[in-house]
Amino acid sequence: MYHPRELYPSLGSSYRLGPPQPGADSSFPPALAEGYRYPDLNSPKLDCFLSGIEAVPHTLAAPPPLPTLPPALGTEPAPAAAEALHSLPGVSLSLENRELWKEFNSVGTEMIITKAGRRMFPACRVSVTGLDPEARYLFLLDVVPVDGARYRWQGQRWEPSGKAEPRLPDRVYIHPDSPATGAHWMRQPVSFHRVKLTNSTLDPHGHLILHSMHKYQPRVHLVQAAQLCSQHWGGVASFRFPETMFISVTAYQNPQITQLKIAANPFAKGFRENGRNCKRLVPFVHLIIHSTNVYQSATMSQALCLMPGTQW
């Protein structure tokens, strides 16, 4: 360590020195004594810089929680039950084809809508328990928008692309067995495979009217009533299953959905490899080509006959 007088001789004796320190400790290591040859230097004064700063005690924040580990094999939590919007005492509903819906939902379910109406696949197939066996009930299904956005397919996923279209008139599909006793509904699963979706606002057939490229959620309602037009209802239970959400389209956008529909839908077996439609596809194409060639040849012959000076 060097004294300022040795480093800056031009300063002379203007550097302030403090009073000499008391006797040095004999136990201090001699090798480090060089750094303390000048104990008479004043310590720097920082009060002028720190006068406006108050010492405020700081409490350390709690450490962030550790990320949860994935469950061990075989210990996965059970699938969530149906969300009951309105409930009847003791009545519960379960989705029979939940695994199929979950498979579609994992890649983003799409439902085709047409002017004439197209059936849903997968269809909602539910089982009910806890009904009064003697009472009569109506089973209803409707489809409502999930949010206020319009969606578009971005090559790998669906993304919001703007504000949703104005909401269309709400329609409800009434199961054809309604009204029926609780014993009838609990005897076997209730299927809504006849529900049809349309984009025609003037549809006269009672199909559910939807906008294309919008996300929807089916809901199942159970109404205790002796007749369809009864004015005295004994209660209403409404349920929805999150895995049944879908996006309405006029043509499938995700190729994975197309493959799932062909593989799982029994009515699409003709579109599978070596299916009925595939076997007839090649002869049908040859027929079209042959007919086109014959038509073109006949047209050309007629044109040549009309040209002056043409000889055959």
C-alpha cells in the first residue's frame, strides 16, 4: 500500500491525515503489515451522498414453488365429471364415449356444417342415474358459443382471428323418446346421434344453426315434465362436458381430424384404404375420362363439318 504523498507528490501535504492509531498488535502477521503502513489516513466520508436515503428493512420474498412432477404410471387422476350447470337432487350424468371425445379433443375437434344439415361425429352418448323411475322426463341438447371470437386454422393450430359473428337464434334438439319415464332413460345409454348442424339461417327442419369457424359447447338438459308442452316442470338439470367442445367448419382443416373421422366413424368405411369407394374410384375416373374424350371428339367432328372446304 502506498501513501498518497508518494503517488501524488504535487499535492504536497494537503491530504488530510487523521490522528495516529494506538500501538499495533504484535500478533498481526508481518507479511500483511505493508498494507497498513499508514493507519493515520481518514476513512472516506459518504454522508453527503447518503443523507437522503433512509434505511428501510427489506423482507425477502418467498421462493417460487417447485414445479409439480408428472404422476407416476398408473396414478393419473380420474377424468373430471360432467359440469352441472343446474342439478336435480341425486341425478348424475356421464359421457359414455368419453375416450373417443378425448382423442378428438386432443387435436381439436371439428364438426362439418352444411346447408342441408350434417350429423355430429362423435355424437353425444350419455348415461343417467338417480332419476325417479315413475316420473317422466324430457332429454334435450343444445349447442352454445364458447367465447366471442372467430377462429382460423394456422397450419398447425387454431387461433382467434377476430370478433365472432352475431349470435344466431338458439335452438334445442328434443330427443325423440321424450317424454319417457326415469326407468326408460336409465335402462340404457341415451344417444343424440340424430342431431344435425347447419349454417342455413332459414333452415325449416329444426337443425341447430351455427356459424362456421366458431367454437361451440354442447349441453345436455334433463327436464322433469309429463308432456312436451307442459307448463308445470318438476325441475331442470343441465350438464356439459369440456371434452365435447368443437369448432364448426364447412371443410376439415386439420388433416389429423380427417384421419380420425375416417378411422372411427363407421359410416366413413368406404373412404378407408381398400374401401368400397376406393375400389370404385379408378373405374369411375376412367369412365369420366372416356366420356370426356368421346364428347370432345364428337364436338370436333361437328365443328369440322361446318367448316367450308373440309373433306373427310
